[in-house]
Amino acid sequence: MVNRGRSKGCANCRARHVKCDEKRPVCRNCVKLKQECPGYDDVFDRMHKSENKSVERRVTQRQEALAGRSTRGSTKRSSTRVLVSIHARQSSCASTSPSLTSNLYNSPSPVPETWAIDIWFNLYQRDCTDDFGVHLQRLYGYSSLDSPLRPAVTALALGTSLYWMTRNFNVPLVWKYYAEAMRSLREAVKDSERSMQDDVLMAALVLDLAEGLRHQFLPEGSSAGSHRPGAVALLKQRGPLNQRDEGSKSMASTLRAWVANDAIARGVSTDQPPALQDQEEELNMPADQLTRLCYRVLDIQTRYEQVMDTTTTDDLPKTRQLLQDALNIDTDLVAWQESLTALDRPVYTPTADVEQSIQGQGVYGTFLAVFSNMTIADMYCKYNLLQLRLLDIIMRLGASRATLGIEGDASEVVFDATSEFGPSLDVSLPSRMLLCIDEIMSSVPFYLGDISWPITPLLSHQVSFPRALTEFGTYPLDYEKHQMRAVAAAGVYILYTLATLLRFMETDEGLGMRPYDLGVEEKQVQWVKGQMERINRIFRIRAPSREVLEQWCHE
């Protein structure tokens, strides 16, 4: 008879000694008996149950057996001498390492740092299409022991484990390596020659990611600086070194994208250092092309804020030119989307054809989007957010009576093909904006599947995700690989997108009150909030409060 370990059934079925079907959230046996199902034990309680007492009992039994064998045929005096010797050795061990047994079983492995780094590089690194992730792993492998990159990666790896580890984790250990990386980075920056090396800039980028975890897991009101301005300063100081090789280019492109995406998400203008704007060579990757478009939208956003600060009639030509430039960028954005290959586009599967467990966790719309990997999905969501921001500015400009020189109420302004601004406005812009919102909402099940409780990536095979029913040639969705990476990191990817979308859907927005009706339904807003609460429950990421969102919009 094979012992398969502790039963995974609910408490009622275990008490009745019957097989539990282990359905979630309640089992069918309890439903049939009209009993309240008490639920299931935490998966981590089963997998990481403390074995201290069992180990101590086995050690005691072994010592008693050894003592008994050694005293056979001996006098009472020799027996006493053996027992005293054993007791002395135990006391000596206890004095030198009193918590050895406790530490051994209260950590995921004897060396939690190594364990966390292995898991992080395997599950949290983006796919092979992302040069930044490949370059990070290469730099980490070749970095010296005193490099700031090593403690920075360790702090980030240990911190990300908090997303799905519920116990047996030493939180101060994260900040120990975080502080060590900070000290090492400061020393490296002081040396003008050392600060030019790739691992120093990469350490600043990794610490910027780790600082996001610091905001998540420290108490409310804790203050923490930002490493991003320091990384931007390093990037500017490096100058031509940013184009030295593919790894240097990937770091520059990554930081460029971070700055642009944050500014677009917050609806505010930002200072763009020349190091982030100058890119002489042709952009071939879709993500780099999208970043270039993002900076063009940022320029429109900055000019819009300047126009809104002045209301004189002398600025009317400038305002009309701003609208025309925004329409040109909109045309380029649509062209970018149409130029994507089949592998960079989503494949849509009917909502009715996916598993009931996925539908039970909340789906919106009649179709769900499936991508080749989460990196492509993240890029497509950023495109929709960028499109939303640009169309919002166009609508604000069009609804302004001073822009087109139209008298009357702003709500009476209608765009059509006869407009002097051309056929770009012949489609209802609010309809296009609602379509972008629907696109983002339809991609959420691809990230979260039917996850409803904290689960380790080692059990990711128990989670279901939407599958693509239509394949474009060799559509490379590695389902098992996606299961593990989504369980490990999906909350990191999609929460920021949903928070940005929620701010946009709310009436109080970064650029001020909208002079037009977007037509967002209240159930859409509640659905997004519900999914954010779900992510908070699964990954224990603190959902941003309304006060935090308002501060984010106006900082």
C-alpha cells in the first residue's frame, strides 16, 4: 500500500473517511448533504508543514536505541558514562547553534537566497524575445562577487517570492540584501570608470524593480526614494556606451520604455533627458517602435497642458495644429498595430468555449484574447493604453469650442468625414476608446486563468487558462510553460495595467474632468475593481486605494 501523504479533502470528508472530490470552492459531498463545507487546508500548510517534533522524536528514539545497545553486558557505571557523554554532546550543539533545526525547517531550503534566485530566473524572467532578461542573466553570471548587481538580484528574487509564499519566509532578509546593494551601488557610482560598466546600470534598474516590492510590503506611509532618476542620470552619463552592444541597447530601451509608460499612465508630462530621446539607428522591434510612438504622444500631452493653460485667441492656430499632429500620430499608431505579425497579435477564443472554472472567476465580453506569451500580451495592453490616452486628448481638443472655432455647446461638436481635419475623425472616437478598454479586459483571463487562491508555481498544472482554438501556422503558445509563468508572475504584469485602466475609467483623471461622455458602464468599473481585488487576494499585492491613485495622478 502506497502512502500518498495527508488527505487533500475538506474537513468534513476527512472526518467521515470518505473520498472528497476536492472541488472548489466547496465539495459536492457537502452540497449533497446540505452541510457547510469548511474548505480546504492551505496548500502551503501541507507542503511546508513543520516537521520539528517528528525529527526530534526520531532522534530521541535513535539515541535511546544506541544507548541501549552500548550498555548491554556493561556495568551500571559504564552505562551512566555513555548517557552523560550523549547529553554533553547535545548541550554543546545547542550552545553553538540553538536554532539549527528550527532554521532548517522554517526556510524553503537550507540556502533561501539560492533557492529564490533559481526560481526567479526560471519563472520570473521574461521570454527569450526580451533581450533585457537575457542580458540580465548574462551579466549576473559574469559579475564579480563585489558587484552591486548580485545583492540587487538577490533582494528582488527574495521579494518576488512573497507573491505566493504564505509562510516560512524571512522578510528582513530582503531588506538586508537591498541595503547591501544600495551601499555597493553608491561606492560604484563614486568611481567614474566603474560607473560606466553595464552591471552598475543594471543594478540600478533591478533596484528600481525591487523598490516596487518595498512599497508593496512595507506599512502604509513608509517613504522610499526612487532609483529611476539615478538610472536615467547614469544612462545620460554613459552616452555612446549605450549603443556599445546589444545588451547596452536593451538596457537603454528598457529604461526608455519605463519612463514613457509611467508618464502616459499617470497622464502627466515628464522631463525627457537627451539620452532617452536620441536613437539614431532604425527601430526594428515592435516594442521599440511603440516606445518611440509613446514619446510622441508624451509631446502631444505636454503641448496640450500648455494650451489649456492659455485661453487667448492668439493660440487658436497652435491649438488647431496640435489637433492635426495628434491625428497624424493616431494614424501611425493604427499602422503600427496593422504591421504586427500573426505571432504578435492576439487570437480570440469564444468565452462560451473555455472552462467553466475560468468563467466562474469573471470574464467580460463574448471573446477572450490569447497571446503567444505574456511579453506580447503586455506589449499589446500598453498599445491599447497608449491609444486610449491619445484618443482622449483628441476628444478633449475636439470638444473645445476654441479649437475649431465653433460656437455653441461643446457636446454638439460632431466629427465626420466632411471635417477639414480629414476622414480620420469619421469613426466615433468614444467607440474606439471603448474597444480599447474591451481589449484589455478580454486579456485578463489569459493572465489569471481560474486562479482564486494562493498557489505555488510547482502546482501550476492544476490551473486552467484559455487556449487558442484558431492557430496561425505555428502559433507558439507553450501551455505548460505559460501555466508556470502565469502562476508565478501574472499579477506583476497585469495589476499595473488594470490600475492604469481604472484611473482612466474614473471621472477624476490626470488631465482633469472630461468635457465629453466616454460611455463607460458602471459594471465595467466594478469588474476591473473586482479583478484587482482578486489579484490582491492571490498574490497579496496591496491594491492601491483611491487616495493613492489620486496622489499618483497628481504627483
